[in-house]
Amino acid sequence: MKFAACSRLRSDQPTLPGRGRGVALITAVLVVAIASIIATAMMKRQNFDTQRTANIIYRDQAIAYALGAEHWAGIELSKDAKQNNYDYLKENWAYELPPLPIDGGYITGQLQDLQGRFNLNSVLDPLQAERFTRLCQAVNVDPGFIPALQDWIDEDTEERVNGAEDESYTLLNPPYRAANRGLADISELLLVKGVSVQDYNVLMFYVSALPGGVEINVNTASPLLLQSLTYDVNPPDIESMVVARDDNPYQDVDNFVEEKIFAGKEIKEDYLTVSSQYFLLTANVMLGNAPLTLQSVLYRSPTGIITVIQRRFGPTREGILTQTDNNLVAGYQN
Ligand SMILES: [Ca+2]
Ligand SMILES: [Ca+2]
């Protein structure tokens, strides 16, 4: 009897029809699925936040290390100034810093003498323009843009023969005007009429943008630049001279121009020197997954005081060009 009453009791309770049970099951599965998706998204977000925070910390550390390398470069250059009055490629400052292990990565650094390159801002001087013409020819770049470069730098707006002033640039889309002052950076060359990306890609390794009167250091200049200082010089002779120079640098410009290979070539001492004031530091820091490059231009006064006059974080000039060359040559594309 008890069993029958109990059985009757159960049969009195409401029961879900078959379809209702299916809906309940699907709802339960959906709730579990949504909960899983939310949990996964939260984990992803947390991982992302953690990674982003780590990257920010790595970047701050990398900047600190890069500035440390800049400080090291300044100390090396100051020490060098006390040792002698000339600069050449076998001095301590000129050696590349081998990868130096740091906590979580490594750092490398290299100093280059910017006076071992042709100073674009000296091109208003006819002698320097001649030398730059020969340098362009030596690296197979058409020197036809040099009058336009002179117009770009000179203060007036009078267009010289084969030159270009505002009239040429304001017709472009987008329009712009000639700078009428010295180049602040060599990448400005890309805005000058007649300079193609290909030309720039070649020239960037041979030129600098320093104050107009800054000379070329014959102890650090490349063979091609030395060869361009005057006419009809035999390249193998220059190569031999450079090998000797690297061990026995010139302590005076007189000694350089008196070299036998220049006999009868009317080489002038103008814009030549044996010591340098402008250097380019390139420091690369690899920390975590965040590589960082710092390029700094350092000025060293005659008494050895170092001043940072330009600082750039990010890709090198070469990297910048490959990333944005189309934008940089929005003006003249030849
Ligand atoms: Ca020195
Ligand atoms: Ca001008």
C-alpha cells in the first residue's frame, strides 16, 4: 500500500515533456559553452595585458640601455680627445662594440665618423661641388641634381641653370617649397629635384648633413671619397694609400696633399682635416622580443666636451627608407 501511495505521489509531480527536456539540455550546454568562451577571452585578455606590460617594461629598459651606450660613446670620444689631435679608424672609438650580454638580452654599439663622408651642406662651395660631382660619378649616380641641391640650400629663390626653387616644387602634388637652408638630415635629399630613391640608397653611405663649413677627415674617408678629392687619381693607388693610412694616420693635411699619388693633380687643402668633431652612434638593444635602435649624432668640441645634437629611436635611416620610401619621395619621383 505504501509503495502504491508513493508511486501515485511521483506520478502527481509535474514532468517535462520530451521536447522540453531537449531544450533544457541545449540551454545547459549553451551556458557552459558561453561560460567557456568568456573564460577563454578573459585569459587571452589577461595574457595580452601581461605581454603589453612586459613590452613596455622591456622598452623602457632598452631605452635606458641605449642611452647608456650613448654615454659610453661620449666617454670614449672624450678620452680620445686627450690622446691626440687626429682621428683615424684604429682608435678605440672606431671599433664596434661586440654584443654585450645584459639581463634578458644583449646590446651592440658602433661609432662612425660623419666627417669620413661628404658633407652635403658644403656643396655651395664650387670646389666641394666639383668633388661631389666626382663622388656621384664614382658611385654611378647622375650628378645632374647638384644645381637643384645648391638651390635647395642657398638662401635666395633664384633658380640656377638646371636648378630648382619654389617654382618647381609648388607645382607638385602635394606642393612644398625649397628649404633655402642647410639640410637637417640626409633624407631631405629625397625632396630635391632629380634625386631618386635609387640614388639615395647609394649616396646615403657616403654623405652627411653637417654645418656647411665642416671638413672631410682624410684619415676616415672612404677610398671613393678620397679619389673624388681631385681628378684622374688611380683607384689602386688610393687603395694602397688607405692601407698605409690606417696604420700611420696623417697628423697634418699637408702630409696628405703631398702624397706622391697627388703630384700634378692640383689637390687643394680646403675642406680637408685630420680630426673630427661629428660622430654617429648606432646602438642596438635586444631585450625580450623588443629590438630597439638608437642613432645619435654626437658633437665633440675641441676641448673634448660632448653634446648630443640629434637622437633618433627606431629604425635606422636605411630601415626608414624601406618602410616609407613612397611617402618620402612624394615630391620628385624620377
Ligand atoms: Ca683621435
Ligand atoms: Ca634657394
